[in-house]
Amino acid sequence: MDTPLPQSFLDMLAAAGTPLFDRLPAALDGEAPSIAVRLNPAKAAGRDVVSALADGVVPWEPLGRYLAARPAFTFDPLLHQGAYYVQDPSSMITGLITRTLLPAIPSRPLAMLDACAAPGGKTTAALAALPEGSVMVANEFTPSRVVPLAENLARWGNPNAVVTSQPVGKLARRAPESFDIVAVDAPCSGEGMMRKDADARTQWSEGLTRSCAALQREILADAWVTLRPGGYLVYSTCTFNTRENEDNLAWLVAELGAEPVEIPIEASWGIAGAIGTSLPAMRFIPGLIRGEGLFAAVVRKPGTLPESVGECRGKGRRASNTRDKRRASPVEAWLADPSAFTLRERGDALDLVPASPLLPPAIAEICRPAVCAATVKGRDIIPDTSLAWSSALATGTFPTVETDTPTAVAFLRREALCLPEGTPRGIVMLIHAGLPLGFVKNLGNRANNLHRASWRIISQGDPSTILI
């Protein structure tokens, strides 16, 4: 990278007085970022979706795969279908943390809040680890980042995930003591991105680290309110300085009464510990691991978690769910378990809101579900792409047609298609590599593409360099 590391940043590393940073400047300047994907266990089971480019398993995530080169992910239908997620290896630690905490949480299923969720990598990693039926509230304050978050959750296919876009303080007022696990991947000074992003270098200053640390404490204090007594808070940043990391961890312990929790890791993984404190934490430092910079720590809120789902109803204000019964019958017939959801109108869309006692009603009132069941166009009810990608869809609901990769890419580009002779007329679900791809309306001589317009592939690049 042509942009040099800020001298004040290098001085800060030297002042830390730890050999952990000895190789960091050279790694940020001289080593290429790792490329990796994390498989979706609900969709990639038995599929070697990265065989041609696989370069080893991420040590702390059995579903993580390093790649030897970066393919044209945009043109791989399996990415759109949610068979895998492209993610930095360091961030995959979220799965291990979640799996480690589960034995200490008596209730099954459980409720989790990802307070700073976009673009959804850590959210989907946690979803892959949570027990079946668990509810995930993925919150993102910045509106422009909500769009990719919602799409990534739709691709992942878990219908018990919902999206909100609120200051964490508002969530705290709506749903105090409502979650078993709360994750705060806080906005930070971004030092961990300095290998990839020149802006992370040019914008850096010690003043930025101070302002970020103050904002992080505000978010942590609000997130703490949403956590049930006995629950766990996962704090992470993509930065190296101790002000935003160890100092905030110490503040959680001293000011909020948080109890530090150690996550067992293997020494061979190369993950470092905390700097200047005995508090347990994990540091991912380029030069020591194959991944970008990350700090992660876990604390527990004093108290006792409830034993059953029935005791888990949030303490926030109540809101009534709504259902349009005129439209319910045809859509509910498409669902594997209609009782698990409430249909709610959003413009011409019919959303699937999880009908779970774990979802605080005041959150259900403002959330956007990961799955939109259908859109209403005049007298027609058209199934949405996100329903095809979701486990909420009942098997055998629509006739299916298997597609090859060029046809799948044409569908994702929202082009008109011609289906094989003998394909039934009406709504047909396309299948690619054994996974649902989306819907078309077969007219006989051609098929109208029903892929959601905002999710279409707009790149005109070469689709021949995909994973499989």
C-alpha cells in the first residue's frame, strides 16, 4: 500500500512495550490480507463449495476455509443462496465464543442481540452456533448499512433473525433484560483495517481513539441494560490500542460489575492475550495469525438466567402483533410451520415476524424480519426471493427446476429465462446445486423473473471465474 502507516500510530505501538506488536508494522505493509469463507451448516453440509481454492481450515472455526486466491464471488450462485459467507478469519471467533457460552445458559432456545451488526458476518456466525429456534435481533444504527445486513441475513436463511435500526439506548428502553447474549462489535478507530484500507491510515489519530473509546462506553452501558442477569456480553473491536480494548474491558468490570469470562483457546492458534492486565481477552494480530486485527472479550452480568423459555419474556413495553387475514391463507400454506410466524404488511410486502416469546413485543413492533414471504401485486401474491432462501418454506410447495450455473447467474441478473419443455405454468422455484435459488413465473414460451430487483447482479464482469 502506498499510504504509509502514521508515525504516531507506530509510536503508540512502541509505547505499548510488548513484543506482540514487533511484527505488526511489517505485516500491515508487506503481507496480503487472508481470503476466507465460512460455510453455512444448514446449507453447505456435504458440499465442498471451495474445493478448487481451499487453502486450509481456520483453526478456531471448523466451518472456516482459507482460500488460495480471491474468486469472483459476485458470480457464484452459492454465495447468493447462502451456502457460505465471505469473512475475515479473525472475525470467525464469534462462532467459537457462542458455542463456548451455550452450556452455561440453561434456557433452550435463547435470545441474542447483536447491537452493532452490519454487515452481518458475526451475526450469521452466531446464528450458526445458536440452538434451533433461538431468536437473533440484529441492530444497526447507520441506515445505509442496514440494507446489506438485511440481505446477508436473508441469504443465510434463518427466519428467526430480525433487523432493527435504533440507537442502542432506545433498544435498552424498549427491551431491558431481554437477551441471554449481547454482542457489541463497537465502532472503533479501525486500526485492524490498516492492511486493507488506506482511509484507515489517513484518518487515524490519538484523538480518534479517545472519541471512539467514549462512544464505545456509551454503547456498552446501554447494551448492558438489555442483558438478562446471568447473561453474557461479547465485546469486540477491529483495533489494536489498549484505550479502546483493555481499558474498556476494565471499565466494564469496575463500573458495571461485569464478571470476566475466559474463552479456552489453543496456543497453536497464535491468538494473543490482553496487554497490561490479567483480564482475559483475545487479540488477533497480523504477523501472528492469518487474519486481520481484532480484539474480543467476554463478560458475564451477575445474576441467574431463567430456566425456561416461558420465563424469558422481555421486560419492555408490550405491543400487539398484527395479521391481515385476507392475505394469510395462501401464504401460510407455503410455510413449514405457519404457527411460528405472524404475517405483517409493510407496504405491498408481507413479512414473516417470528411468533416467539423470546422476541420482545416492543422489538417485534419496529423490526424488519429477515424473511419477506411475498409481495402483493393486484390480485396476485408473489413469493419473495428471501422465502426461497429460508428454512421457513415448506418442502414441495412449488414445482422446481434445476438450473446450471449460467442460467443461475442469468436469474440473479434478473434476465428473462426459458425453462425446459414440460415445466408447469405458474410459479416455479429454481434450484441450483440442490439449493433453492428463487422464483419465476412460467408463461410457457418464457418465464418472468421474480428475483428481487434490489438484489440483482449489476456487475458486467466475467462469471466464469467462480468457485465451482
